[in-house]
Amino acid sequence: MNAETLFTIVNTAILPAWLLLLLAPRWHWTNKLIGSGAVSFVFALVYTVLIIMFIGQSEGSFSSLAGVQQLFSNPYLLIAGWVHYLAFDLLVGSWIVKDAQEKQIRHGWIVPILVMTFMFGPLGWASYVVLRNWTNGVKNL
């Protein structure tokens, strides 16, 4: 499979998981598929296969910025890096939903944070931490 097709597949495949977190956070299947980490696990398997297949085909390394740039010049390793983000951002989004439910933070406050987490990872998580601390002890905000 060519790299562009694989990129399109992983980008499309993650969207239903995020839609479940956004639109049906309390649904049984959302918890079973996303809350359990099952979808992120599948992405972790894709990542693992890409690393095993292509890590030896690049002269780059993680020891310098130039090395990382060279490593990611291989499109399949670049996709592996992207899949890494997709898997971990989804785990963070899932944790945010679960934690917000436990803290009784209304889901309407969480939706924009989930979008930020999907698009900008750490910015979404940091925004949730601020919201979580701001709502500390406040019920049904």
C-alpha cells in the first residue's frame, strides 16, 4: 500500500472514535471501544508494524533535530509518527471524558476541549487541566 493511501486510511479511521467521544460519551459502546483503549491499541499495532517494517530503512535517529528530520523523510516512518499522535491523543481524549464525568463537569464544556485535543494534543489536555482545576468542587457546571 502506498504511503498516501495509508495516511488517508488512518486519518479516516480515527474519526468515528472522536465522534463517539464528542456525541455519545456515555454510550456503552463508546466506553467499550474508546474508554477501554481498544481503538488506540489497534493504532498502536499499526504503529508497531510500521516501525518494524521501516525503521531500518532510514539513516536518521532521535539524537538530533537533523536526525529526526532525516528519519521522518521516509514517508512510512512519518506516518508511524502521525499514528503515534493519533493513538495517544485519543487516549488523552478518552481520559478527559472519563475524568470529566467523574468530576460531574458538563459535557458541553468538554466538547471544545476534545476538539483541541484532537487537533493540537497537549493544548487540549492543558485546557482541560485548567478547566478541571477551575471547576474543582463545582457540581453540574
